[in-house]
Amino acid sequence: MPNEHARLTALLDVLSTLGTEASTTQRGDLDLLETAELVRRMNAEDHRVPTAVGERSTEIAAAVDGITERFRAGGRLIYLGAGTAGRVGVLDASECPPTFGTDPSMVVGLIAGGETAIRAAVENAEDDDRAAAMSLQELGLTERDTVVGISASGRTPYVVGGLEFARGVGALTVAIASNPASEIGAVAEIAIEVVTGPEFISGSTRLKSGTAQKLVVNMLTTLSMIKLGKTHHGVMVDLLATNEKLHARSIRTVTELTGSGVDEASTTLDEAGGSVKLAILMISTGASADAAARALDGADGILRVAIARLS
């Protein structure tokens, strides 16, 4: 098995260069520490993450602008990842419809190994460098879409292959890695390399790396949705009231942003078909549901613009 031995040796060499795989002698006594000290030390490591993310502000902003531009052209945002990185993408995608009222097809999360891998490890799935490309092909990827590959190591074959395919199609490609000069960063047009350093438990990239990934994807969707007019005065106005809590939040949002009473807000929401944004526009301008809907459509869904035009 000389070829297998050679591949393993090469992989070990690569891993030895990655900060996310490094160990430090300062952590050799973790099992001897009191719980409170363990909490303090882990929290101290976690504090490094927001600073590391902030150092990549320029790249994150470029990605947000690119994603927003493609959303406006009818494109989608598609995440690729394996293990924790894949789950981070799936989580962010799944939270967009209830938060911003988006169609589930607008933000999509693909994970190596498929749906099963969301809850359990799928052996060798991340090593398949063709699987992501096949999934992207099935989704009908076009140049209007954005593909964001997430990999702590920055070398996951599943992600590399997917980004290479996406780049060939002409889609915008973005890489989120936790190591500098990453392989996925070299493939993608925009490389967001958040260098988080050695993990609290060496090699456990669900920790600082996973936290960094979550912070970055939070920015990618939240900030692009803000630019699309999905918020007003920093409040969600395109949320979907899919449960009692969200229905109550819808009423509260309308009352807070219009100064109306609960009864008026509730009645107008019914007239607006449950649309918070439409109800706010109706109360703020006195427009009918039909007139408000036309104004919103003419304002590309941006409430501030629609209010100004009807006032």
C-alpha cells in the first residue's frame, strides 16, 4: 500500500503546518484544573475570535456587497462545508426564511454527506472532491449565484471541488477559513481567512473556528438582508409569523414603529395578509393594502423609500 502511505504522509505534513491543528504546552494541565479555572481559560480563548473576525472586515464587506448584488439579480447564496463547517452553513440558511421572510431557495446550505451529516458523522464524505460540484449542478448553479465554501483547515476536498466548479460557472466564490494562505482561499475570489490559532482542545475546530464561522455567516446574510430592505430602523420587518411568539412579535413591531395601538396593529396586519412591512406602510401613510403593496414593489421592497413616496 505504498500510495496510501504516501498520501497519509503528505496529509500529516500539511496538518503539521496548520495553526488550527497545533498544540501548546500551556494546555497540558487542563484535566488537573478546577472547573472555574477551565471556564476562565476557555473564555479567554473565545475572546480572541471577534478580534480575528474584525481583522477581515474588508473581505467580509466585499463579500456582502457581492452577495447583495447577486440577490438583486435573482441569484442565491449557497454554503458548502463538511462537519461543523457544513452545519454552520445549514443553520444560517435555515434561519433566513423565518427571520427575513425569504424563500427557502434563496439561501441554501450543502453539507458533505447530505442530510444525514447534519446530525451524525458520515465517514469520508469530506474527502469526495466531486460531490459538491454534483450538488451545485443539480441546483442549476449560474453566474448570478454566490457560493461560500467553509473549512477551518482551508483544505477540505469537498469544499475545494465545489468552489472550483462554481468558479468555472462564473458564480461569485467566497472562502471562509481559519488558516492563512488556505487552499480554498486561493480558489475563491474573496478569501475570508480568520486566523483563530490553536483550539482550546487541539484540533477541535468546532470551537474557535466554528465560532468564527458563525460570526462571519451571520454578517453575510444579516448585512445583505439589511441592504435589501429586510429591516427598518434596525428591526426585522420581513419576518414570517410561523408561531404564536412570532405573531406577537409582529404586532409589537408594528406598534413600535408606527405608534399605533395593539388593536389597530392586529387589524392592519390581517388586512396586510400578515406582512409586517405592508402593515407599517399602511398605518404610516394611510394607504390601502393594494396601494401600499404597489408602492413597496416600486421601491424594491425598501420600506423607507416607499414611505417617502406615499407621504
